[in-house]
Amino acid sequence: LAAALRLFKRDSLPDLSNIGQLDLLSLLTSGVPVDVPGGRQLLAGTVMRGSAFVQSTVGRSGALLGAADTNILAILRGDTMVMPHPDTVLEAGDRLLLVVAAGDTDVVRRHLAGW
């Protein structure tokens, strides 16, 4: 996960023309959710203005969306990585790395813009 978070902070995407392995960062920032064990998906996106995420705490964010099985793994705010805690307040423009129940992916994505 530490390696994924380091990639998450890159300013630009790598050249994909000669890539031979799956590039997790490129996949996530393209908006494609990644299946993980337990019927869940890893996804990334930017909190949109007007989203229920804005001014919500990490601890309440999933419940507000009706997607209680949502976990925010990391928050990138500007150039700063913010480790999520239940009382961390989310802001418009925050870039999130999340794990959600596969059935809740579309609900959560309605509140996130592309990377």
C-alpha cells in the first residue's frame, strides 16, 4: 500500500506506450475500479463541490451516501497526504483513494470527479 500511495502523489502519469505490467496508478486515475478480495473495489477520485462528502467527516462519509461499507484509505489535499481519521473533515478538491463494496461503487462515484 505504501508504494501505491507514493505513486498516488505523482504529478503526471507515466508513458504507457511501452508498459508491460499492470500500472495500478494509471488504472485508478483512469476511473477504472480495481476488484479486491471480499467483493470490494478500490477506486480513486476527486471530491466534487456539492458532494455529500464536502464538510463530512471520514467517519460519516459512507453512511451519508448510503454506502456504509466505504473506507477512505488516503486523502491527497494539494501536495499533502492526509491520513484519514474518523474526525478528518473532507473538502472539495480532496483526492481520495477508497475501498467500497462492489454494489456501492456507482453511488460513491457520483460524488467524485476524475483524478
